[in-house]
Amino acid sequence: MIKIYACGGAGITLCVKMMPVLKENSNKEGFSEFKFNFLDTTDKNIQHFRINDNDVHIFKDNSFKSRFIDGSGSERRLNFDLISNGINDFLDNKKIANDEKNINIIIYSSGGGSGSVIGPLLHSKLLELNKPVLSFVIADTSSLGLIKNTINTLQTLGNLIKKHNKPVVVNYKVNNELNDDYKKSMEQVDSNILKDLNILSALFNKDLYNLDLQDIKTFLDYSYLKSLNIPNDLVELKISNKNIELKENEKISIIRTMSDSETSPEHNVKNVLHWKYGIISKEEVFETFKEKLPIHSYLVHNSLIEEIKRLKYLMDKNKEDFNKLNNFNFDITNEMDNVLINDDGFIL
Ligand SMILES: Nc1nc2c(ncn2[C@@H]2O[C@H](COP(=O)(O)OP(=O)(O)OP(=O)(O)O)[C@@H](O)[C@H]2O)c(=O)[nH]1
Ligand SMILES: [Mg+2]
């Protein structure tokens, strides 16, 4: 089963939309079942939908002098302690430590103040418990605040590598960069995430011959491959039913499907650190993806480190343009130095 943890406004809005489609596919042979959990610091994003109370976790301040909480207002520091103190209750309540059979997917935006804290905290806890886990991160570069939160969220995820001695796997999308029209671009991100989850649902399911749960665990946490000694990294998980196009020096790991008639993979071995295939016996699965190409999921090493560099450059460039335009000396680079790093490696 795939467990989805929808965190904060973006995660919740998106998952509420996708839930009926993914659940419908769940009933078909060859696809995984999905279970959804919703986590936030406010109930604003869920109150209008019919969601079972058991699947919802709202972080509240239960201390003696309790503070009324209703969101984080894009400030990641505001509710960090509250979320950090409350996350174990959630894990205990869901008996996640005993959960041996599921793949965990956490979905959140990196630009807000709640999901971008809940998501990485949950990712960290699941790594600590040795569970297969990956994050879907929805970034945004349409304001300095969104860029700054995104840089800090990605760097926080990067810090989990050292803490757990494991790679951190992230599927990364940017809200405003696919189309000039912001709303359309966001819709494209939403539909790409749905498509990715559909493909994962076919790849991470129990009916795939030759691909078992340990293969998927090893794919997501390649520190299991002790003899290969691949450096732990902030790896980007890409998902596709098109042929993989790689840049010259890109290194990847792959899991993919093959049909009975295929004999060899189409990729070039010099770029591939590790690959594993499963055989789909159900033609309907291929039909869902309209093409008979292999479906695959692959990890690209180093690409998110490059993305952090790009975001820092974007930040500096925007600051310069802003200052020029306003004849103002607004030094957001210093602002970048003004970050809090706590003992858990969280950059806030
Ligand atoms: N693609 C997509 N992006 C969304 C959606 N809803 C919100 N976002 C993006 O999410 C970012 C804002 O973060 P939210 O997820 O709303 O913030 P939050 O985690 O609820 O945190 P706070 O509201 O600050 O407590 C912006 O970049 C929005 O564009 C959605 O349905 N789809
Ligand atoms: Mg919110």
C-alpha cells in the first residue's frame, strides 16, 4: 500500500483533489492501494471536505498557557517547536513504527510555513524508523519569501542525510515556471503530480513480478547497497513513461517495468549506478498510460544541489533588480545568513 501524508495547504488541497482518482485506480489489478493522512496547523484547508476525522491531524498547543494556533502565516519558525513536539504523538497514534508493508509519500509546499516544517520532520522520523519514504516538494519562485523558504526547506532535507546516513529522495516541482499564467502553471504541477503518483502506483505494487518490497526499499535507500558505496545525496526522483534523456554527466538509479518481450534496457550503462526491473503481466496497466513504453522511476544524483544554487542566484538577482528599481538597499543576502539551524539540522 502507498501511504500519502498530505501536509499544509498545498499538500492537502492537492490530495483532496487526487484522492478520488487514485482510490478508483486502487481497485484495479496492477495498481497499489492508497491511504491518505492530512496534517496541518489549521483545519481551514479540510473543513469543507468530507474527510474522516481519524485521517486528520491538526497540531495544537495543549500546554498550560496554550496559544491559539491557526496556521503559520508562511513563517517556518512560528510553529516549529509545536510541530516537533507533536509529531511523535502522530507517529504513535498511527503505529507507524510497526508498519512494515507500506511505502510512504509525503506531499507539501516548500514556500509556506506549515507543510514545509511538518513534511521534513515526518521524512526525518520515517528515515529514523528505517521506513521507505520520499517527499513530493512543490516549490515556488514567484516571491523572495517563497524562494527563501524553498532554499531553507531543501537545505533542511539535505541535512537529514548526515543525521541518518541515508539518501533523501525528493520529487521536485516548481509552481510558476511551466507556464506564464500562474494558475495554469500550478494546474500543470498538480496534474504532473497525479500522473507521477499513478505511475508509482503501478511500479510500487504487489502484482509486479520480479520486484519486491526490498527492491523498492533499496531503490529509495541505496545505502543498503553497501558494496556499491554510492554517496548519500539529496536525490531527485523522476517518474516517466517516456524514454529517459540524461545530461552527459548525470548519474542515475532506475526501477522500471519490462514487458515479457523486452530483453534489455534502453539506457547507457555508464550513467547508471543501479537498476532493477519488474515485469507487468497486466496489459491494462500499459493501456492506462496509453503507450507501451516502459514506465520507470529514476533517481538523479546531484540535481537538487544544483537547484539550491540556482535558487540562491535567483534570490540575489531579484534583490539586485528590486534595489535598482526602488533605489533601495535591501540586503536579502544578509537575510539569508540570518537563519536558525537547530540541533535537528532544521534550517528555519
Ligand atoms: N501546485 C499547487 N500549489 C499550491 C496549492 N495550494 C497552495 N500551493 C502553493 O503553496 C505555497 C503556499 O504554501 P501552503 O502549502 O499554502 O502553506 P502551508 O504549508 O499551509 O503553511 P502556512 O499556510 O504558512 O501555515 C504557494 O507556493 C502556493 O502556490 C495547490 O493546490 N497546488
Ligand atoms: Mg496554510
